[in-house]
Amino acid sequence: MDARDIILKPIISEQSTAAQAENKYTFKVNRDANKIQIKKAVEEIFKVKVVKVNTLNVLGKTRRMGKYEGKRPDWKKAIVQVAEGQTIQIFEGA
């Protein structure tokens, strides 16, 4: 898998923005990717040293429109902690 296939997009929310004070950045990642692949992809794309990777599987919500019921897709989130003094520029402009 290519690094761009592993890291799908950054997640910018109030909680993830607050975590940037601790050098933690949040990404939506490929569901098949493991922590080692995520670490290598972030280091390759953003040229930073990754200290720690936490992952969690997010279950899609069930939605209803009248009598019809559907489900949003499940996805995987990765919280990446970079080395002290390093930043990822994509988040700094937000």
C-alpha cells in the first residue's frame, strides 16, 4: 500500500485541535492499515518523527428516513503523536 492510500484525510474537530497542544494529530485512515504502516506513512508524507500511534475503529451510525433504515460506513481513526518540537503544517493553517 502507498502512503497516500493509508492516510485518507485529517480530522479537524474541537477535540482534535485541542490535542495538538500535546503534539497529537488525528487522521482518518484505511481500515486495513496497522499501526506500523500508519507510522511509516505519516513519517513519509509529513517528514516528522512519530513517537506513538493509537488507533480506534469507529462504527457508522444507523440512520432512518421514515420507514427506511440505512447505515453510514464504519471507519478507522488514528491519533498520531509526533516528537517534541515538530509540527504537521496541514493542521497549522486550519
